[in-house]
Amino acid sequence: MATPANGRGRRIEPGKGGILLTAIDCFTRHGYAGTSIDRIARAAGVTKGALYYHFRDKEQLLFEAVKERIGAFESYVLGKVEPIADPAKSLRAIARICAENAATDNHRRFILTLMVEALDTNVTLSGEFREMLRRFRSFHRHLIRSGQESGLFRNDVDASAAAETFVGGILGAEVQFYQDPEAIDVRSSLETHVDQFLAWLTMPPDAQRRATQSAREV
Amino acid sequence: MATPANGRGRRIEPGKGGILLTAIDCFTRHGYAGTSIDRIARAAGVTKGALYYHFRDKEQLLFEAVKERIGAFESYVLGKVEPIADPAKSLRAIARICAENAATDNHRRFILTLMVEALDTNVTLSGEFREMLRRFRSFHRHLIRSGQESGLFRNDVDASAAAETFVGGILGAEVQFYQDPEAIDVRSSLETHVDQFLAWLTMPPDAQRRATQSAREV
DNA sequence: GTAGCCATACTAAACGTTTAGTATCCGAGG
DNA sequence: CCTCGGATACTAAACGTTTAGTATGGCTAC
């Protein structure tokens, strides 16, 4: 073969970029603490020294990997969703992007894994993830609010709360899929999630009260 | 002080049980790979010798911790939900249990953390988590189906798909809360999730088609 | 005294990081 | 055209520390 490949099929790209891609791959699978510098180096087809030539230490490698992934995802979503005028279609587009992303490469699993691990072990990194999630919710909030102002969505729901549940549904579907890809079809699961969410947002305001009030009392 | 306490306030219980509780605490915060045997021992107020007296190795300690947590959560949910007759109230009760659990102790964060970490690093443990999630979804599926049979819920939605989105919403709300407890009120967030879910399940079947079909085409 | 419970003291391996040295390329000077 | 000098991108080996795990000794309750 002309270009060497590592054990999991991805071609080994040389240089700093290749090391970063390999590091993302390793961090996704084994976490930060579970990934040794040696493992990354071996998987990238270089030695440890090459890593320390391009990155100050293991933590900086992690930072650059995280920033790369967050930036790539956000710019991708923005590029795909911004031209869409209909808020409902925008929401569905986001869900589809996440589903596709989860099903093919596992770039979003990288974010989830490192996010959970960083919670108590890396304050600054955890702050990065927190800001990312806040931007994500804010983006949805604006979509929902614009839908409300144009009369597409009902006005008696809080856009912030709605954004929380929508983002939560995406995250939860991903978690379930990563854990059990054979039982969970993340695409159809998220499609149902969007259906349900839009049905709730477009139903007449008085129809819900009748339905849920009965179960509300403790 | 009569009873000694570790740095984070929890009382140090002696013996195997205390070690197990401390281990759960450490694994939750630092993950499995990020937690050393010494750290657990120090936090539990013992030395490594005590750990290796009660547990064969680090992995067995992890297994027992996971089994303990899964078992405790499932039996708690079952005990609380089983006496409830109304499926809608049962669903709300489960969501409230999870919210309370996430907000007070972080026993469910332990499960989430280890679940994500075990995905590619521990096949048998990951299988344990997979079975747990399957049981959880199955439990919801039966609740939903019983609601459909009694005419409470509409019949034109797949109970399995509905269970997926409901469980997903719970998991996603938890993830967002762990990441940003100041911005996310997990209790009200899950309350909205249940409202939305029940509104969707109890709305007239033809009302949704009108609402969502417009955004469905790509 | 003996069995249960744990502390102490250790080993071998793995870890992140540093260092010294090498191969390869590239533009400038003769 | 050749070659010299330096920058770039690494390799190989070593360092000190931390890790999981073990072997052994001792105290306490029965």
C-alpha cells in the first residue's frame, strides 16, 4: 500500500495535523487519563518526541483537540442552518446533522467523553464545554423565539426551557446510541424527537392543559 | 469530631461498604483511569492493604461499585413507581426521581461517567450498562403501551420510539445539568420534558400531521 | 490462639517529560 | 551547479515519579 494506515483503518497523516487527529481518536476511545502519550504516538506512526515537538505537554494537546472539534462542529452547523428561513426546518436540520455526525464519525462522542471527564478534573476545559453548550442552547432559543414571533410556534412556552429540552433530547439520543448502536437507530430516534418537539410547539395552547394537568399533582 | 470526615464532608464509614462508597465518589469525579487505588484508600481513611483485602483488584472494585449503583437505582425506581396506577403519573415520577437524584447526590452521574468511559475500554462493563439502559427503555415502553391500551395515550405512535425519546430527554437534561448546574434547573427542565412528552402522547392523532409535515421534506 | 482486618514496605512496569542527536529540506553565496 | 548554514521534524534513550499489585507483619476480638 502506498500510504500507511493504523490499526483502525484511518490513514496516518503526517505532521501536527495528523497527530491531532490521532489524539482525538484516542481520547474519544480511552478518555484523557486513559490515553498515554505513547499510545497516541504509536497510533500516529511517530515517537513521543514528535508529540513534544508540536505540543508543550499532554494538556495542551487536549486543549487544541477540543478547540478544533468545537470550532469545526459549530461552523459546520452554522453554515448548514443559517441559510434556512423556516425555524422548524432549522431545528430538524440541526438534529439531522447531529445524528449523521454520531452515526458516521464519532466527533461528537469525543466532545461528550471529554466533557464528562473534565467536569471535576479540568476547570478551564470544563468552562470551555459549558460555554459551548450555552451557545448551543442560545442558538436554539433564538430559533424558537423567531418561530414564536412569526406565529409558527405557540407563545405560551418559555423559549429557554424549550431549548433545554430540545438540546437535551439530542444529547440523550446520542448517549443511548453510543451505548447501544445495535438497538438504537439514532437517525430515526432523533427524527421522532423533532416530530414530538414540533408537535408540542405547534399545538393549540389550550390543548395541552387538558392533557397534562391530570398527572401534574404529586 | 467524633467520626472522622474526608475532605468533601462525607463521613468515612469503615469496612468494605465505606471503601465502596468512597470508590464510587472518586470514580464519579475522576473517572476509572484517573482514580488511583491510593487515592481511594486515602479518601476512605485506610491504606491500600485494606483495599486489596476486600477486593481482588481495581477492576473488581469498579464492577462491585457499578452493580451496587445500578441495583440501588433500579430497585428504588421500582419501589416508587410500581404502586402508581396512572402511566402518565408514573412517567412523571421517574423523571422526578432522576432530577432529585442528579440534584442532590450524584449517583446517576457516576453511572453516566463510567458508562461513557467504559464504551471502548471495558467490554463486559459496557455490556452491563447496555443491559441497564435496555431495561430502562423496556420499562418505559410497557408504561406507554399500557397507557395506549387504556386509551390514555394515542395509538399511532410506536411505544419503543417514544420510550427512546423519553429516556433520551432525561439523560440529556442530566448531562446539561452536570455541565452547568448554575444555568440548568434540572427539576424544572425535566418537568417541561414530561409536559411536552405527555402533550405529544395525548394530542389527537391528526393534529400532529398538520404541524410537522411542513418541515419534514428535506 | 487463631481468625479477621488492616498497615507497612516493597517490586516491576508504565507514565509524562526532557535531552541529545539525526535526517531532510530550503534558500543564499560562491 | 554546488554547497554551506540553519531551520524543521523528527528518533532514541534516559529521568524521576506514579501506578497497580504483593508479601509480610501486627493488632484486636472472640
